[in-house]
Amino acid sequence: MNAIEVRDVHISYKTIKAKSIRQTLFSLKKSTSDRYEAVRGVSFDIKKGEIVGLIGKNGSGKSTLLRSIGGIFSPDSGVIDTMGNNVSLLSIGVGFQNELTGRDNIFLSGLLLGFTKEQIQEKYEEIVRFSELGSFINAPVKTYSSGMHSKLSFSITAVLETDIMLIDEVLSVGDRKFKKKSYAKMKELISNEDRTVMIVSHSAETIKKLCTRVIWLNDGEIVADGETGEVLKQYNEYMDYQEALMAKADKAYWYGKVKVKPTQILLYPTYARYCDDIRYLCQYILKHCPDWEVVWVKHKENEKIGISSKRLKMVLEKTPEYYRAIYSSKIILDDGMNLSKEDIKKHEEQKIYKILKGALGIKDINREAVSQGKKNRSAKLVDYCISNSDFETGTYQSSIWKGKQVLETGHPRNDVLFATESMQKEKAAKVRKFYKIPKDSRIALYAPTCREKFMHGKEWGELDFQALREALHQRFGGEFTILARTHRKDRGKWPEVESSPEVINANNYPELTELMLSCDVGITDYSSWIYDFLLLGHPGFLYAPNAREYEEQRGLCYSLEDTPFPAASNMAELLEHIHGFHEEVFKERAEAFLKEKGCKETGTACQSLVEHFRREME
């Protein structure tokens, strides 16, 4: 049963822009203000009886969040529910009326907590005795020191015993004797399994001794939420790193601090939803290499990767845990130029592997919009390049990775294309279930790569999905469902595709490989997925109305006419190619194309790469 539920809470303050005294006196303009968001989309549940620590550097939003849970003010948006429990907040400067005496504030606080006057009177002497305030209990609270204030605040809550206690740093205030007494009282209070406690403290020792769970806030967002020891470890390393940065130390701080672990592998995808190579390899390693430590770099705290395993350690990019993992991993697999975003040193015994998403793809990687500095860093770091063909090997050798050793193992993402028929059907069934596609319906996937800057409304404005479905039906038989998937940078920009009643928007499906397995026909422009799709032997078509402009600006390794796919420059040509599709001719062209490019795919890429990794580890 939950005692506290927090859902997507945002809290902001109005801040006045600072002016000098001269500007304030002589300026005719009114002061301007900004909004500062102290808490940003925070969500969590706290079960009844849990003792939870809330940690973070100054200004991270801890006290703001605690005061909002305590009912001092409401969030700008989101929901905080204390499930009908009475809540007490212990915080310096909060909850007392300064003009009233300590005695009056005891009764006022008690009434606000839901106690009757008789109940408060019964506990009054015990509260005064515990607070050690003596005759000062009859003095106005405005005359109290911060220590006296915290003593009274703690005493009220400790003696009246509310269902939920929110404690903001008051355990660290007061003299040595009172600290010891309040700490003992706190341990006594939390021994009650029905009482829920949240504690804000900069004392790691206090959090460690009292809390079983810790939430770490940074800049108003949750960085980590979990077991006390693990979260405190992450937080302490982060603070160590921040101190190192303040001392003008850089990543060398971690480079020199950690040692390479012989059986640790780090997987670094460019995008969580476009990383089939890394995802399939990760699953293979988790299944077949029980003695390896596997680390996955994520780009966002709440990123979902579709793999659930206690053995898989997730680290957030650009955090201390991330740098520690980078420098301690024997093997690093990068499917982009992720490591070269910044200057990363490398231990001599570390090995870094590069894998391209393109493989047999038609786009010229040497004309990608990547800074020269990033290219130079990547060329320096990479030890091995992973290839699936003579063509891809040649691509590496004509690029910044020229001279690097190439492993022609094939691509991990394509192993499943050689899997048993039952496994392929199982994955295809997942897609049908996800989109509620009838079993008797055939599927066509339309997934172009072309970006908005090349389009000028050309391609999408001419699309006639109704005519496309009819042509597919007439040529291949059966009713067709069309799945449409735009490039990640163009999501939301093409309503003709993403909201058309003739198609299903497939942008939210995590694995492109599984989409391919579910499809009978594939259609694209220049995207490399169609060349993986070729391994299945299914019909494919190219629809590229802007081919000349695209080739001039982006660059192609070979012409569209040199592919096995019928290429169309307009909708009429695409429909004509579909109606006139000849399976035997396509099959011959496909086999000739794969032979010419020297395709090495055999469905054993994961196994071959793991064997190579293992040799390096030895």
C-alpha cells in the first residue's frame, strides 16, 4: 500500500532579474522576471512504512519537493497524494508563527496535524521536556535561534507521532547532546512499520543508517532511485567528480583512477530505438557469456531499450559512472561516433570496435555532416571495424578508418534473418499483435530515410497509399496493410504518412528488424534497411522523386539503377513497377548484387564477434 504518490510534478518560482542600485534608481522600466523550475517532472511512489532519503547538491529541489508533499504549497502541475495520512514537516523556518510563543505554536501545529486540543494537552509536557527549551517555551518564536527552532519542531513531530514524517535537515541542527537524543528518538519512531518517513540530509552517514531507499535529485530531476548503498555510491562519485572539475581536472581524473576489467564490455548505441546491432549482440552475450560484465550507455534517464536483465548495467551518458565504465571496459562497441563526441583517452589494453548502420547501403558515409575534429578522434580511437561484405570493407578503407583491421563477421542485426522459420514467425507475430493486424492480411513496409531538407514537399505530397494498396493487391494477391516509418528526425513532420487512414504509423515500434520480418514487400528511397531486407528474398522497390538533388548534396556510392530494386521517380512509375514485377528477374538481380558486393552474411555474426572478443580478453 502506498503512503505517498507523486506524479509528474513541476514546481517553479518567479525570479527577479538582478539590477545594480544605479539601474534600479534611474531606470524607467519595470523590473523583469523569469521562471525558475525547481522541480521538473518528478514521479515516484513511497510505500507505507518506507524510510526514504532524499539527497542532492544544494539547489537540486529537495526542500521544495518536500515542502510541496507537506502541503506548504501546491505544485504548478502534476499530482501529490498522501492517501489521507496526516503529515508533519520538520524544516527550519517552516510551520511556526513567529509572533506566537513556543507554547502557542505547539497547539497550533498539533491542530494543523489533525490532533484535538485534549490530545495535544496530554502530550504538552513531554514535548516541552524533550525540546529542552525550559522557560523559553513562553517566549515568541521570533526570538529563537535556529537550534531552538529545530528542537521545538522536532519535538512536536517526535512526540505527536504523525503517519508521515518529512524531515528537512533538522537532525543536523542543535548541540551535540540534542543531536544524539533526536537521532535515538528517530530510530525509535521509524521502528514502527506503519510510519512513513522522508529525510532530506547532506549527511551520508545519517541516510545510510536510517534509510533503506534513496532518491537522488539533480537540477529538479530524479537521477537515481534505489537501494541506499548503490545510490549513495553513485552520488558520492558524482560529487567527487564535480569537485575534480572545480579543481580544473578533466576526464583524466577517472582515466587514472580505474583499472581495465578483463571481462567487461561496454555497448554504446547512438539511439535507443535504432540500435538493432547492439541490441541483438547484447542479448547474445547475456545468454552465452555468464562471466562477462555488460554495460549499456543510455542517453536519457528514463530510456527504454527493450532488454530486461539484472546482469545488464545501465549508465547515463556524461555522468561519473559513465566515465568510470568507459575507462574500465576491455571491449567497447560503438555504432556511431559516440566516443569521439569529446576527448576520450584509451588504455593500451582496451579495444574499440566500430560498426556501421549502413552495411551494403547506398549512401556515401564520407559526405556525412560530421565535424573534422570528431572524425579525427574516431580514427584515433577505433581498433577494429565490423563489416558484412567486401563492399563495406572497401567503404572503411576509403574513409577515416583506412588501415584499421576489418572483421568480416556480418552484422549482428542480420543473424535473425537466417534464424529458423519458427523464430522468424514468432517475431513477425509480435508486430501483428502490436498493431492488431489480422493474420490473413499481407504487410508492406514503407520506410524512407530522406530528410526534410531534401524534400520540399515532393515525395510525401505525391503519395497515394490507396492506389499503392490496390497495386500490391493486384500483383501479389491478398489485402495489404501498409506500415509507414519516417526517419527519426522527421517524426511529426509528415501528416500524410503519420495520420493517413490508409496506413499504420510504425514510428513507435522499437525494432526495424522485426518490422522487416513481418513484411511481404519493402519500399524505401535510399535507406540501407532494404539491403538487409534483400537477404529475406522478398520483393523491394525504390521510390525516390528527388534522386538527382539527393545525390548532389548527400552523395551515393552507386546509382539506383545498379541495385536489384525497380526504382521510380514518381508515383505512376512506382505503381507501374509493382504491376510489372517479375520474381525470377528480381531473384537473379538480387543474387548477382549480393555476389558483386561480396556479402559475408551467414547468420553467425554474434557468435563470431563474441569469439573475437573472448580472444582479446584472454
